[in-house]
Amino acid sequence: MSGLILSNVTKQFGTFKAVKDVSLSVPDGTFVCLLGPSGCGKTTLMRMIAGLDLPTTGSVALGGEDITQIPTHKRNLGMVFQSLALFPHLTVGENIAYALRIRGIDKAEQKKRVDELLAMIHLPGFADRSVGKLSGGQRQRVAIARALAISPKLFLLDEPLSALDAKLREAMQVELRQLQQRLGITTIVVTHDQREAMTMADTVVVMNGGEIRQAAAPVDIYRRPADSFVADFIGSTNLIPFQADDRGQASIFGSTIEGFSLVGAKAGTISVRPEDVQIVTEDASSVTGTVAFIRDLGGTVETFIEAGGQQIIAVASPRARPDVTIGQTVGLRFDPETSVVLAR
Amino acid sequence: MILLRRLFFFAVGLFLALPLIVVAGVSINEKQTLAFPPQGFSLAWYGEIFLNDDWRNALFASLTLAALSAALALLVALPLAWFLWRRIAPWANIFQLLGIAPFTLPPVITALGLLTFWATSGFYGQPWTAVISHAIFFVTLPLVTLSLGFSAIDRSLVEAAATMGADDQTIFRTVVLPLILPYMVSGYAFAFVLSLNEYIVAYMTVGFTMETLPIKIFNALRYGYTPTMASVTVLFLVIAALVFGLIARFGDLPKLLGAMGEDR
Amino acid sequence: MRREPPQRFPDYGPLMFPAAMLVVFFVIPFATMIAVSFFERQQGGFYEPAFVFDNYGRFLSLFFGKVLAFSLFLAMAVAAACVTIGVPFTYLLSRSSRGTQIRWLVVLLSILSLSEVMIGFAWSTLLSRTAGITNLFAMLGLMDAQALTPSFGAVMTAMTYQALPYTVLVLYPALVRLDPTLTEAARTLGASPVRAFFTVIVPALRNTILATLIMVFIFALGSYLLPQLLGRPQHWTLSVLITDQAIYQSNMPFAAAMAVFLVLVSLSLVGLAVYAGRQKEAA
């Protein structure tokens, strides 16, 4: 079997388990984002893939070969570090050529490859510049080119865009995705930015507490979160508790809402995205609440409603602005089609 | 790689330890010989340091000199470091430079400078001249640790104290002093240990009228070896290890050394 | 607190005592020494004010030329040995656990502070016939016990011993601050740990290493007792000669002239070290 396969990988530092029994399969040519809050184990997982840390238990295989014990420098991979780790004593060209030099490739070949890569990252003619004199975005591109110099089987990036400002970051996300699609290289990116993950990845792997919570396509992660952590971490959502009544229907804050398929769960949480919350006049099929605050952001209008002792947010476009005022009692309707039942 | 590192650490450790192991071995010889491996076992040579008048006087001279000169060095360094931190006065950095110079230049230069000075001023040979000489020679150490200590103080703490009505002196007493106290202690300790072991400046300034322990050892070396030299060496090594061990225990030794190298 | 230039006279108060101490007991002695270096020597160890270059002229003899050349050579050899051992050692130390680092730092500081007299005594014992290392070899039947001092090797070894802790402590801050991902990056790019050390760490630190080399050189230049205790007269350094002239030959003007010369050599090297340090930031 080809691609990258992690089997039951665990990493323990003293008594702390940074990564707990992670298994993941990354098919060749896919773009995977490891996404999660800081301390979730995503960077440790990537360092184990790179061989910079050894797994306590479990194995890492690449292209059908077990590489768990292979030292980093024999893995033929490309990695971009959060700090970028550009060698300060080398020029741009020498940085990019480093992996080629280590492999004893002749000078003319090195130069040709460096020129190719510089063209690829839109920095032609930068070979003799000092890396200290580059802008943030340029340094970023050089680090990427350096990692790709040997055309590695596996391309790893650890928070690669975190040092860039918001605008440049968005542009680089698109550029990175296009580059990956053109080269067809298996790519893994560690990030804590969900927008970044959604923009670039074929598969988003959401991690928390050292475990994989969900691994799926971005749209599925958003539409079909596997648990309340994923639902809350990706985008914003309303997590509303429910109980099942005698007929197997969901009872929310005392109102029975028909149509949810509870799959036999007695109680749990329903995740409703703010854009899916409808504000209606109170009736038997809606949940009753009181408007607490209205925030008009120009592009969207957010209505905060107190219901059942918690705050529920509804988002609408200005054209569909709900005709409500603060203190007004309203009904809330959740569409079973767009809501997700997270059984406990 | 890990094996390579262990091996290398072991080799360096052995190189550093070997002379000290032999000295420690020699110090427990039963008879007055420098045999190694030691013949017999006796702690008499440690007792000798305190029982023999010459050695005891030299030890007390060294301890007194170290205690006083380190205190004087701290008294010179503290106001200087505080002033440089408190005021914008780039020209005053010249004094910082003067404080660091004696320690950076070969010691024989400072020693000779002080020798000519004390000889010219007519105080040559007075015991107190050694205190001043050592204080100037080692003022670098408290100066560097204190500069580091001051730079570590968040200035907004001082500003907060000012908004609550504290004047400059009160701020110094209630905020600044407690925060730099650890740096004062380590600066004093560094100066103390180095003064205890210093030879050439002490020798050139008071060598003919007073015997510190290093001078005593050197003088004794000319007339032959005795195991007491070994026991004194071990004693001094233990004192140094104890002082630096305490600094490491109660302070942040890596940080203290991490910034010290910057100024040198 | 506004941080501002001192305005009124009392603002200068704290500076008074340190400034006075440093000027009276460092600047004036230093100036005295320079002045004396131009004085004329009288019989019986006295000297009187004059302005002659005779004392400097005496350097030009073959004897002092040799001593100077030997001093510089010895200091250079010690600096080279210390840096060769010290750079990989400090690098590995900076990558060790905090506990390991602290233990080594305590050991290094203790040895660094150990009196030169004691280091000399320790090495002369270790290299002696009765208590020395050769006894160990003799026990194993490899050779007969013999004295290894006085010799150039003994001077060189003991000075390396004395300067190595200093070298490590000078290198330590730069190596601790070195971005650890630089080595990791080199390894992901295919360099073995040893290769990464030589292709990335050493070149990235070349200015630090150069500055350290110079600092250790100056440190070694100041060594005074070890050449006397462990070497033959031809192994004596300028520091020994200065003391000898000042104390035993009572020729202060000549000692002062040699000291001034030593200052000039040291200062120009410190300048070079500072310059090398600046380059580090520019790179």
C-alpha cells in the first residue's frame, strides 16, 4: 500500500502523552491539514513523521516501507519550519541548493535546479541575495523552494504562514495549494488556523488532546462534524442540549421539535450553525427565547437570543434582517436538514 | 549520536577531573609524601589547614580579603548599574567600560598598574590596598550581573509604583532592590570566589607583607611539596562548588551565564 | 518613572562613588604605568621622571623578540585547542537537558575560579614521577614511572585545562540562543547530525567562534604561573617576564613598557573581537 500510513502512533514525554494512539492514512498526492488548538499534539505528530522525534509506540510507513527507525536525513523529505530555519550564513541560492550539495550533485546541475525553483516561487535572479535582506513573504517562498529542491516524496510544513500578515497569508494559502496541485506532491501542513485548513486541504484532520477527532474533507468537517469539539472549533456554532421524549422526538428547552433523527440517543447536543437558525414568531414547533443584543456588522447581522439559560446566535444577511427589537420574545426554528445531532 | 555525545562528555569530564582526583588522593596520604595512589588514609592534612598557624593565617587573610573586596566591588557596581538603568546618559557608559576592562585585559596589566600606583602613592604593602585592588579587578562581575538584573526589570512596575505615590527613593527601596537582590547575591558570590583564588594582583600589591592562600601555596611550592597544598586545593574547590551550586539552586544559572557572555 | 537624562546636580549623585573609585584606582594607576614606561631607571630599583623610549627600545633584542613570539604562539595554540574542544562540547551541552547543563556549569565555574597556583600544583602532581599518571601506566606494565614536567606539553595541557571552562562559558550564550530548528532543517534536507554540525552550526557561528578564539587568546596571554611551574625558562611568557622585571629585577620602567605593549596587543584584539561580533548581526 502506498502513501503515508501512521499506525497506532503514541508519543509520551515523561508522564505526559502528547499523541495518543493515532492512526492515519494519507494517500499519495493528497493535501492534508493537521488542525487543532495549541498543545493538541499536531506538531509532535508531524515531527514524528519527519523523524525528528521517535514515536514511543506505533509505526510510520511511507510508500509501503516502514520508516519508523530511519533517521531524518535518510527519509528524503522536504520540511518547512515555523521559524523557517533559513541558514543565515548562506545566500538564497545556497540555501536552496543545500540538500543537493549534501547529496553530492554537481555544481552545474545544482545551479540549474536552483534557477528552476526560483522561477517557480516567482523570485528569479535572487540566488545571490542574502537571506537576511528578504521580506517575510520572500523568506517564506525560499523556505518552500529549499524543501522542494530534491522533489521529495513528502512535503511537510509546520505552521508555515504564521509569521505573515493576514493579507499575505491568504494569498500564500492559495499559492501553496496551486503549487501542490501542479506538483502532485503528498503534503501535510500543521496549522491552528481553520480558514487556512479549509482553503488548502483535501482532508482536514482535527486534533485535540493528542487524539484525532475527525478526518474528512473540509465541507464535511463543517457540515457533518463528528463531535461537539469539532463543531465548535470549525467555524462558530450553537451547541444546544436535547432530550429524547417518549416518541423518540427531540425536546429542546421544553419544546418538542419534530424531524430530528436521534438514532436512539436519550440525550445529546444539536449543533446548529448561526446562519441556519431561523427567527420566527413563537409557535408550538419553535423554541422560545428573548432577544438580548443585536450586532450589525454591515455584511451580516447577528442576533443574540437568550433561550433556556443559554445564548443562541442567529446570523442573517442585511436583506433578510429579522424584524425584532431587544427584549422581544421570539421563536427559534432549527432545520433538521442543516443541523447535526451529536449523540452523547 | 547519543553514544558519541556520552563519550565526548566523558572524555572532557575525565580531562577536567583527572588532576583533581590525583590532588584529592594526595591529600589523604598518611605520611608527608605526594604519593598516588595514596599510602594509608588520614585527614590530618585537612586539620593542618586550621591547626598550623601559617596556613590558618593565610586562610583567614584570604577569606577576609575576599569578603571585603567583594563587598566593595558590589558597592561600586550597584550605584553605577542603577544609574545607567535609571537615566539616559550614553556618556556614562564609559564607566561601564572601565569596570569591565580590568577583567578583560591580561591580569598582569592591572596588577602592574596597581603596583606602580601604590608604590608611587606610598601605600605599598598596606593590607587594605589589596582590598581596593581586588575590588577594582573584580568589579566586572557584580557590574555584569547587576546590569542584567536591571534590564530584566519591567519598567511598568516602577511606573505602577509611581502612580501609587512612591517617590524615587521609595521605589528603589520597595520595588527595585527586592527585584535585583538575587543578582546582587550572585554578583557578590562570583567576586568572592574569584578573589579567594586570585594570585597575581594580590602578589604584586601585598605579596611581601601578607600571605593569602594562593600566595602561601606558591611560596611553599619553592621549598617542596606538602599534602596540605592538596587539602587546601580540595577545600577551595568544595567552597567554589558549594557557592555556585547554591546560585544554581536558588537562581537561574543558565540565564545568569547566558547574558554574561554578551558583555564580554 | 520617566527615563531621562540627569537634570540637576543630585541626579548625578549615584555616579559619584563608582566614578571616583574607577578613576582613582584604575585610570590613574593605568596612566601611572604608562608614564613610568617612559621613565629612566636608576640604580637600586628606583626610577625618575623622564621621557625616554629606551624601555621600548629594549624589546628589539633577540631575547625579547623570542619571548614575545613564544607568548603569542603559546596563547594561539591554547586558544585553538580550547575552541576545537569547546565548540562541539558547548554545542552538545546546549542541546542537553537543563539539569545536565546546570551540573556542568557548576563544575566549569568551579574549575574556572580555581587559583592558577592550584591548577599548576594539581598538574605538576599529576605529571610527577611519584604521584603521577605514569604510575598508572607503570602498574599496567606499559612503562616506567617518570616525570613529564617540565615540558612544553605540560604547559600547553595545563593552560588548556585552565582556559577550557572559560571557552565554554564564552561560547555558551551564543550556542544556547542558536535556533535549534537550523540543525533540524539540515537533517530534513539530508545532512547527518555530524554533517549538519559542520555545514550549518560551525559556519553560522563563524564570527562567534572567531571572537571566542580571540577572547581565549587574550585569556591565555595572561597566564603567568603555569609556564613557571610546569615549563623551562624558554617556555616563559611575557606575563612572567613583566613580573620578573617588576619584582625581582626592580626595573619598573621596563616592566611598564612591556605591559603597555601587552595592552596594545590585547586591545587591538578585543577591537577585532567586537568587530567580529558586530558582523554576526549583519550577516
